[in-house]
Amino acid sequence: PEKNIDVIAALTNGIRIEAAIYMPAFAFSLSGAVITGNFLGEKNPDRAFSSGIATGISAVIFISVLTVIVLFNAEALSSLLSVNPVVIEECKYYLYISMIGEPVTAWAMVLGGSLNGAGDTRSVMYIVAASMWLVRLPLCYLFAIWLGLGSHAIWWSMNVSIMIHAVLVTRRYMKKKWIRSALL
């Protein structure tokens, strides 16, 4: 893209800031895996299912609060990591765009973690791979390279792939096939 060094610096800074949100979401995901696995070990599928939903809702609420804090402080946070005005501006836009997907990411991570805790790791791997390789990368190429829409199009493509990832993980989770497989 135009000003590619500045855009890469902005992305790097944005990812550093985003890590403050991503890491708690990852912790919720691991918690969901452990809790779900424990309930399935106790042969309590109803609690296993509801614990994943409860952990997911808790994660979404917690991550939404962090997201709002980052959104209202995007420029200040960006300014902490760079003095370059182009980097600050691009980082701010990265944060504005990427924060839209953070609560959805948390939801998908927790349900994916719960599926992993139930031993349904293959379906999670397929969903993650499909959302990255079949959605995110083609959209990035289409919008940013072929249509020349730049870095913001890449960041929007990330959100689209996250939404699709969340829908697929939620669908898999709600079908409860993973519960039957775990209890066999």
C-alpha cells in the first residue's frame, strides 16, 4: 500500500495494543476448555454445554468493556507507541476497525475452546483454517491488491473472516454433536 512502512508500523503498534484484549479472551477460551472438559468427565453434558455459553457471555462482556476503553483512547494509545503522525493515524484506524470484531472474537474463541475441551479439536482446526485461507486471504487480495483499496480493506477483511469464524463455531457448538462424541 501507499506509505507501506508506516502502515506496517501502525499494524505492529495496533497489534501490541490489541494484545491487551486478546490475551484475556485467550484466558477465557482456556477456561472454557477446562470447565467443559471437567463437566464432560463428570458425565454432565447439560452443564458442559451451558458452561461454554456462560463463559462465552462473560468473555463478551469483559472484552466489550476493554474494547470501549480502547476505542475511546485509540489516539492516545497510538501516540504512546509512535511519534510519526502517519503511524499514529493508521494505528488509530486499525484500532477502530479491529475493535469491532473483538467481542465476536472472544465469543468464537471461548466456544472453540469449549469444543477443544470436549476433544472436538479437528472441527475447530477446520473452521479456523477455512476462515483464514478461504475467507480472509482471498478478501484481502481482492480488496487490497486487486481493487487497490489499501490497508483498511485488509482490516475489514479480518473482521469479515472473524464473523464467519464465529458463525461456524457457534453452529458447530449449538448442534451438540461434540457432546455425543465426547461421551462415547
